[in-house]
Amino acid sequence: MAPRKQQEIFDATLLLVAEKGYDGLTVEGVAERSGVNKTTIYRWWPSKAALLGAALVEAEALEFEAPDTGSLRGDLVALVEGVRRLLTQPPARDIAVAALGAAVRHPELDARRFFADRFARERQVFERAVRRGELKRSVDPMLVVDLLAGAVWVRAVFRGLPLTDEFARQAVSVVLDGGGITS
């Protein structure tokens, strides 16, 4: 399949899931919106779950590159900013909330692929930090990412609160420095 046509299919998939949710997403709707036959879609993806899973990882709309600012702190702030943009700016916000929220109720929608792909890229941040001597090898990178990304999800999606311009820096400070917390 031509890459341009594949991106049109992915774009249609993501926009439909953002508009109608996972339950309202249909291969027929994607075919109509992208201008291809549904048999073409089924030839490449056997189900709407497989199609959405591929779109989450491969669509240009959710493209992701791990930052390289030269420091662990700078990279983590940039990562948090990226998650903030994903969860606060349309259409990415609507796509992420609808698609990843549906993964909880629909195990056939394997969101682990999305998170595995993101984490494989994020891992580079930690590998560089270890090489620079900024981070002990024993630190669990996934735990750090989960703490930071989880803070964004809870604040922006579940609590519906705005994220200030300082949020990323503050969240990273709490994780790296304890944020002034004394025990």
C-alpha cells in the first residue's frame, strides 16, 4: 500500500475514534472517510482493533521523537511537555483519550503496542543519561516515565485541571529532587 494512502487511512481511523469513540469506529466508516474500499482495509488489518492499534503507532498525527537536550532534566521536561501536548491539544487529546481509554474495556485493542513503542523511544533518554553519569543504571526508566506521564494524565484528563507552563519542570523536580519534600 502506498504510504500516503496508508496515512489517509490512519488519519481517518484516528479522527473517527476521536469523534465517535471506539464503539462507534467502523471499518466501513474509515473506508468511506479515506476513500478506499473496506476490502482493502481488511486485506491489511483484520479488524478495527488491529487497524486502530497500527494507527496509534504509525500515524503521523501521533508521531513522537525522544528529546535530546543534552541533560536528563531537560529531556524529562521535554518528555512531560510532549505528553502534555498529547493530552491537551486537539485532535491528539481526543484521539488519545478515546483510543487508550477504550483499551481498558476492549482487550482486543492491544494498547501495549502503543506504550511499548513510546517507551522504546523514551528509553534512549535514560541510556544517554547513564552514559553521561547523570543516572544510576539501577534506576527503573519505566517507573520514572510512568510517574511523570501519570501525573499529566491525572491532572489533565481525570481531574480536568489546566497544566501551567511550569508543570513539566515542577513534576520533573519532584521526581529527580524530591521537590523539597522532607520525610
